[in-house]
Amino acid sequence: MRICCGLRITAPDAKCKLFSSNYQVALRYYVSSCRAVLLPRFGGPEVLQVRSNVEVPDLKPKEVLVRARAVSINPLDTRMRSGYGRSIFEPLLPLILGRDISGEVVALGSSVKSLSIGQEVFGALHPTAVRGTYTDYAILSEDEVTPKPMSLTHVEASAVPFAALTAWRALKSTARISEGQRILVVGGGGAVGFSAIQIAVATGCHVATTCGTESIERILAAGAQQAVDYVNEEVELTIKGKFDAVLDTIGVAETERMGVNFLKRGGYYMTLQGEAASLADRYGLTLGLPAATAVLLKKQIQYRYSRGIEYSWTYMRADLDGLIEIRNLCEGGKMNIPVDKTFPITQVREAHEAKDKKIITGKVVLEFD
Ligand SMILES: NC(=O)c1ccc[n+]([C@@H]2O[C@H](COP(=O)([O-])OP(=O)(O)OC[C@H]3O[C@@H](n4cnc5c(N)ncnc54)[C@H](OP(=O)(O)O)[C@@H]3O)[C@@H](O)[C@H]2O)c1
């Protein structure tokens, strides 16, 4: 074992290769251990532990090792910490939380062709990844990262991928939105909702949304035609006409009823609050997943026959083409997610507490030194 760049590196002959160009010498290495935030059990922010010497597994052929510069906090992180998805994750504890990342590539799996060492990248892990991004060195597959938008800092870039890919999948893969359509985003003030608005506007759609008072100006500036304050206005009276697609980021009974009522025949209702994980947590995987399938199918059939609309639970999924389009939107000034506050990674508990207690409602990013 030897120490290099402050990292513990083992088996240097097997894992390190030195290579040079005319102007630089780069050290290509695999890191064997590093700092990470571990979740040893479910609970409040106090269960999170910043540990050094957490093992970094060897890369599989299509994986890349990314040195984290910034990772953002998504609602999934705080929910997972509290036990959401325990039917899947409990046997896999301790976990590393975190989906989003912006950083630099430091090592490549043997078959990775599209990325190079030293490249600045951003991306997101899929929702069920066990080794997340709250670590100095995160492992993602080649199709989960792409070069970071040059116009964004690492902090800004880390706020985008998970939320924007969730919106992308709903609007582009499920509803296949196109120019001229009318799209309603329920909850346009949040990261997924605001991403959806920007994707729909860039597609040439007419967008209406519900949001808090403080989000209205930002949403209209992003190109939405109507932003209705869900606290102070009568949403159902203020929004007029029917829509081709509704993305419901809130997904409670009331917003579902409203969203469905606003759809044209042939339209798509998509909720982010699918019940697969919660039913699996309640009844166990063996009973919960078939129960979730039954609930989903019942609603799909009911809505198709009663109203002629398509109903779906939508989930984030890695999509390299989508991520590249999202990067292009960022580069073109058509996509951003405002960052409310940053914390150093060592203050991850304070950051989670601020989200749990809704002291900070906007995006929070954890920075690495
Ligand atoms: N299924 C998936 O794969 C997936 C992926 C990502 C996220 N999600 C889920 O989707 C939800 C949103 O995620 P996010 O990252 O966008 O969260 P976020 O950035 O924290 O956004 C939440 C926003 O919702 C708005 N809001 C709350 N109640 C509302 C209401 N009744 N009507 C309209 N807007 C309301 C608030 O906006 P204002 O500030 O304007 O009041 C708040 O900022 C979370 O529950 C998350 O767990 C699911």
C-alpha cells in the first residue's frame, strides 16, 4: 500500500498506470478507500455518519469513478434515510445516500470509451442504487454521466440531473410531448416541476402550473404561460381549458382528481408518487409488489374506460440521451435549478435537518473540499 494525493492506494502494480502526454503526466488510479457518509440504520439526520476508510469497490467494465465536487440533496435521500424503501434497502445496510453528482472522472472501467480521465462530468444514479454519491469517490455507470455543462459550476450542475431526468422521462418517454401541446405541471416550484416546465417550454409547449407565491416570478420568467398560487388562488377556477398531459409532483388524492379533470381524452396523467415502494414497505416485497401492480392496473383500467386517459406512476430512470439533451438545455440557458444553500459534506446532518424541518425549501447542495 502507498499514499498518493492523500488517498490510500493498494496494489499499485495491478491498479495504477502512469501515462504521459507532451504537457502533462496524469496518474491513473483506483482508490481503494475514501470518505463517505454512511447510513447504518434508518432514522433522523443523527444516524448519518461521515466515515473515512470506506471501501471503494473495483470498477466493473462499464463503470467510472467520479471524484465528487458537489452532490445535491433530493427528497429521496431524506425519505430513504427515514426508512422509505426499507423492504429493499434494509438487508443492504449500511447504505451511502445520494443520487446526483458533479465532479471529475478519475478512473475508467475497462470498456468505457466515451469519457476520459480528468473530464468534468455530471449525472445521477438510479433510485435503487445502494452505493450513492455522498462520498469523495462515487461509482456510476458510463451511461449515468456526461460532460458537465461548461456554463454551470459543480454546485449548480449537481442540482440538475436526478430531477431533470425524472421530468424528462415523464414528459418525453411517457407522454411524448410535442410542440403546441398544453402541459399542466402540478407543483412547478420544486426541482422536478421546474425542470418539467423548462423541458416543456423548450419543446414548444404551452405550460400552466401550480406553485407557491415565491416561485411565480421565476416560473413565468422560464416561459410558463400561467403560474397559479396554490395557497391563495382557486386553482380549478383559475386554470382554463384542457391539457394533453399533467405531471403531478404532489400526487395526493386532491391533486390527482384535479389533474385528471384537466385532461383531454387521450391525455396522460403522471404522478411522481407511485405506491410500489410504500406498499412493499407495508406488506413486504412478496405481497407488496403484486399489490402495487394490482392498484396501478385498476387505476389504469378505470381511467382509460371512464375518461379515455392514460394513467401512470412515473419514476426517474437513467437515460444518457436525455442527460445529454438536459446538458444542452443548461448550456443554452434554458434549464437551471436554483440552489438555495450549500453545506460542506461534513455538515450533512445539518443539511438533512434543514430539509426535514423545511427551514430550507429550495435545493440544498453538499460541497466537497
Ligand atoms: N418517482 C420518482 O422517481 C421521483 C423522482 C424525483 C422526485 N420524486 C418525488 O417528487 C416530489 C418532488 O420532488 P422534487 O425534487 O421536485 O422536490 P422539491 O424540490 O423539494 O419540491 C417540492 C415543491 O413542491 C411544491 N409544493 C408543495 N405542495 C404543493 C401543492 N399542494 N401544490 C403545488 N406545489 C406544491 C413546493 O413548491 P413551492 O416552493 O412553489 O411552494 C415545493 O418547493 C417529491 O415527493 C419526491 O420524493 C419522485
